[in-house]
Amino acid sequence: IGIVSAVNDTKLYVSNYGDNSVSVIHKSQKNGAAQTTADEILVKFKPDVQEAQIQTMASQIGLLQVKAIAALNLRVFKITSSKSLQEVIASCQKLPFVEYAEPNQSYQTRN
């Protein structure tokens, strides 16, 4: 039900619904490099976060919500301010109700 990869990690961690297990997928450059959406970030929130806290964060940092994945308490935000991707991530990670923030990346496999 969820996929997680840390920045510059070589593995994807996939949570498997129903059996409480995690699959690990090893990424390699020959299978396809990560494509980063330069103006989007993923933010995972801690379980006790309030909607007002998320809205305040988005307003103060300059973010527009693109998508919410409720089962993972994760949201995709578009950066609307002039801050760099790294500045926005650093600002989010300082907040006590944010579990992690990272660039929005996609991977494609090739045969």
C-alpha cells in the first residue's frame, strides 16, 4: 500500500497489504534513473497532525497541494514560492509534525 525511498537510496521499500511484510526492490542506473519533478515534494505527516497545521505550513512555505494519499498520511505539494527544492524540504523537515519531506521522483524500468 506504500512505496518509500530515501533521497539517493538504492532501494525502494514496498509495504505489502494484508501480510504486514515489506518488499525491497533494488534500483540500478541501468534499469532507469530517477526523474525528479523539480517543483514538487512529498511530505509524510505524523499521525497526530491537524489539518490546520498542514494548511499553515503550506501557506508559510509557499506550497500548493496537488494530491493526498490518505492511507499513507502523505501529500504531494507543488512549490509556488521562489525557494529552492532543498530550502523547501529543509523548512518542512524542521516542523515537529512532519515525518519526512523529499523530492517527488518517479522511476521507470526498462527491459
